[in-house]
Amino acid sequence: MENMQYAEELVREFLMFRGFTNTLQAFEKELSTEIGKGFQVDKILDLIFSIYIPNFQAEKLVGLLSFFKQCFFSPSETVLAATLSKLEVSILRYYIVHSLQSGRQDKVMEFFGTLGNDLLQRGQDWTTWFAIPYLKNPSSDPQFRVYFSKEWYEALQLSVRNFFSEIFNGTHILLKCIPSAEILSSMMHYIYPLTQVAGAITTSRLHNFSLTRPSLPALLKISSEKNTVNRLQKDIKQLNVKLSELQALLEEKEAQLYRLRNNASHSESVKDASTGRTKNSTSSSGVSEENLLLSANSSEAIATAAMHIGETEVGQARATSGPALSRFTASMCGNDSNSPSTLDVEDVGGGDTIQMYNDGPYTVNGGEMQGEEDFPEVKVDFQETFLGHTSPISCCRFSATGNNIASASVDGTVRIWTYDSSSPASRNATIYCGAEIMSLEWECKSDRLLLIGTADGGIKAWNVDAKRVVCDLNTTKAFPSVLDLKCSPVEPIFVSAAASRRCGSSNVDSWGFASLTVWNMKTWKPMTVLPLGEDPPAITSLCFNHNGKILAASAIDGMIHMFDMSAGLQITGWPAHDSAISSILFGPDETSIFSLGSDGKIIEWSLQNQGHILWSRNCSRFYDSESSKYCRHEMALDATGRRLLVTSGSVRAPIYQVRGQASGFRTLPHSAAITTVDWHPTLPIFLTGSADHSVQVTSIP
């Protein structure tokens, strides 16, 4: 029933598309009669014997029979095809007989004039039939007499009925109306269809041509194939979930093994220190023997204190346990500030934040929270993995509606694709840009245009419907790196953030001065350059507010700049980070703005009380130099503004709960660093692109 409804909708859509409104009305009228849910054998017989033949519509008759041969029999079903061919011969001969009985010799001549050549090529004893219109009394001619008998006509009708009933509906052959044995023996040479229909179908079954299912038209097969694809996709999702569970289990076991090795190594070093064998090495590192001989009881007490201190105990913990805590850190980590066991104390906003990475918790304004490695794995409704790239992913973005996805890799390739099998794939494309891709941006009002910024100063506008570049722009030679592009949500304009180049060991160090240009998307010409002062540091990220009147920009010197787009002037700015800012986003109610520093600190700034911090996190443990080779670290907010997804040097990315009681979640793993992220504009679905060349689309509850 579902297949039938789907096919009917396809027919309605096609008739509306072609403007066949009269046909559509007739179609709806036929549907309202509820004539059945499959091929109607009686209707087919009426069409042949009550409409086409009595009305002398030879071409339509031949077309109908050809349709059956082409659509319902594969080349392997030779027995059934041969049977239908012989039935076709008998039906055409009855057409000639009926025309002669009706006194319409002209229709017989017309029949042979139209189909004569084709009939001669078929053979099947048609040669003698070309003389029948010239005979005075063909019904008495010994060669044609049997075809004019009532018994032959009834046998032909019964043969056709039995054949189509078996093919379409899987019914049994009806033999109760077969003429007597004497008549059959006298007509054996002429009535092949009747006497051999049952035998032909039986032979077909013996050759494994199963007729247990009725034949389906192509439209119904489309729906069946779609259901098969959906079922396979569901199986793939289940296998992906199982794979993720196994990967998580493997990671857990590896982490346990790592901790066991560290504990064993630490126990051995403490034992060596207690016997005095490490005295010289500790002296050379400037750490006193007294600090290294911290007892196991003291270590346990300090760890317990760090786990359970509240807001009223924070000051006491600093005063009484601070020196011992630093000695504990020194003995555990060798004063390595990048170690995951480091205790990081930071002052932000209105309260103290104590964060302990690895297995320890941290407190925010006196409330105990989880460390990132304790984040539970996010629950997943489904996940799709796109494997169309052959190098690490540098950027991926949902379109304005979320129906299409654009992803870029470091080899200069952009792929446009869709994760939903029900969405049309007509827009899917591969774009070769010939240079490193630094930014992607979809037009805000539709999915029609994609902007691509490259490292050689190029800005390409790709029309997804026409599947071609409609405009190829270039920044000035002094600013070849197009670090970001942002389209206005209201006006047909976009802003490009381009940067000059200089020598440097990292991406940030290699960017020099900034240029912000406003472009018209109708004329594809620059409109104005936003003022940034003399020799401004490179702008890394841009963001419009909801009405396009305010543009926020972040720079490599840690500054946030705010521009009034109607006046084309900077209206405010403040130092937000001690390091470069790699990503900036307006909050959901646009009373705040999020910034992500290259040091891994995430800060939500109040726009009503400039410089005031509303919320912050430190995700520096997710950063590493390897993932920075492929991208700038970035973040993305979901449609509700409550979940913040951040890129990661690990195989999993953190999803922070903004101003929530819970800390957050971990994504399902890739097999390499997560280099780019994005959220669906309306649904709880996010993208993660990875250095493992894959892009994952994940839907969560």
C-alpha cells in the first residue's frame, strides 16, 4: 500500500510539472473508483477486445502488446516472452478477421501498410495473410476458416486471460471453458496460445522463473528499491554505533593500561627517591629532596581536598595546601605545564574557577563539575560518515536550510553532498580550486550559492543548481589569504577577511596585516573597505548579528572589533585574549559573544556590560600542533545556543553545555584529530571533519 501511494504521488507530481491538468483530473477520478490495487486483467481484456480491436486502433493495440513485452519480462525469461509473442500473433490475426467481418477491408489494407514490413521480418507465416483482403470469401477458405470460428475466438480470449492472470496476480490457470476435445484436435495447429499457456508457465517455473509474486510496474519498484536502500542505511547506522562502542571500549582499555604503567613508573621513582638514589638528579632540577619525599598519605589528602573543596574552602585550600600542591604537581609532572595532570587555577568573571584535567573534577563558582575526560559519550540517534575526500578535512559547513553540506580538504577540493537519502542529489558536485581552501560560506537566504576563499587570494562563487563558478573574484596581491567569509543575513552582501603573509612557524605566525572588504553579490564588485587603523593584525573570524547591522571580527592580537555596517565604521572593541582569537560567535539572544583563543580558552562576553565574562571554559588539553597544520581551531553553537562544539586534537571533540548544570559530552570518535565543526541551522545535528579524511554527520536527541 505504501508503494502504491508513493507511485501515485510521483504521477501527480509529473502531471502537475507538465501542466497536464485534464489528465490529472481524469487520474483522480479513476483513483476515486477504487478499481483495485494491482493490474486488472479484466480491464486489459476490455482494452484489447472491446476498445482497440472494435475501434480499429491497430497502432495502440501493437503499442500495448509491445509495452507488456518490454516492461514485464527480463531477457532471461525466454519461455514467457515466447508465449507472449505467440499470443500477440493471434491477437493481431483476430484484428484482421474482425475487420473483414465488419466489412472494413480498408482497415486491413491500412494495417498491412503500417505494420507489413515488421510482420514480414518476424516470419511466423505472415506471408499468406497478405492475400486475405483480396479473397472474396476468406471465411470459407480452408487456410483461414478456423480463425473465423466462434470457438477460436473464445479460446483466444481465455488464453489471454489465463496468461495475464498468472503473470500479474499469480492465479491458477482456468481450464473449465476449454472447448471439447474434438474441436481442439481440429484446431490444434491454430490455437497454440490456449493449449500451451499452462505448459509454458509450468516450464518457466521449472527454469526458476518464479511467478509467486505479481509483476510490479517501474514506479512501484522505485519505492521498493528506496525501502531497500533505507533498510541498508539503517543496518549501516547500527554497525557504526557498534563500531563506536568497540572503539570506546578499546580507548578505555588503553587508558587503563596507560594509567597502570604510569602508576608502576611513579611507584618505582618514589622508591628510588626514598633510598636516596635520585638525590643528584633532584638537586640539578632545583627541586628539594624534601619536596620529593612527599608521603603517600599527604598525596592522598591533597587529592581528596582538591576533589571536595567548596566555594568557602577555596581560599583555605590555597593558603594551607598551595605549597604542598605545587610540590605534588612537580613530583608527578616534572613541572610540565602541558601535562594532563596539571592543576590550573584561573580567575574569570565573578568567581574562582579551579580546573583539574585528566580524571579530576573542577569547580565553577563553588559547584563541582566534571573534567573533560569524564564527559559521557553523547547519545546518538544516527550517524553518517562521508568518505569522499582523499586528504585531511579543513572546513565543512551546513547550507542555510541544512539540506546540503560543503566540505573542503587541504588538497584544494570542495565536495557538495547531502546526508539524507530522501533529499535530491542533483546538487552534488566536486570543485577543484587549485589552492588551499581557507574558508567556506553559504548564502544565507537559500542553498543556491557557495562562497569559497582560497590561500591565493581567490573568492569563488559556486552556483549549485548550474554546477559552475558564476564569479571568480580576487583580493589585492598584498592580502592573498582569505581567512574568513561571511554573508549578511539580510542584504545581498558579504565580507571577506584577507591577510598578508609573513614568515612564521605556525598558521597564526604566518599571517600579517588585515583587510576587511564588503562585496556586492549582485554586481560582484567591492563596495567598501572597513577601517581597522594602521597596520592592523590579521582578522581570523567574522560573525553577523541577526539583522546584519553589526559585524564582529576577531584578530590575532586577541582583540574583538565591532562594526556598524550601515555606517561602515568600527563602534567598539576590547582585548579579549592574551593570544590570537581563532573563532568568534554571537550568542543565541545576541546579548553576548563567544570567543575561542588559540590558547584553548573559551569565553562568553557580555555585550550589555562590555568586558564582563558570563561563562568560560579552558579546552587547551584538546589542542595540539599537529591538528593546527590543517586548520584553525573553531567552535559552533547549536540552534538553541545551549551546546557548544569545539574542534579537538583528539579523536573526540567536546560538546560543552553553555551555562548548564552538566558539563558536557564527548562525540563519537574519528580515527584522527577533529579539524572542523558545524551545527545544523535548525536540528540537533552536527558535523565533524577530521584529519582522517572523513566527515561525520551525527544526530543527537
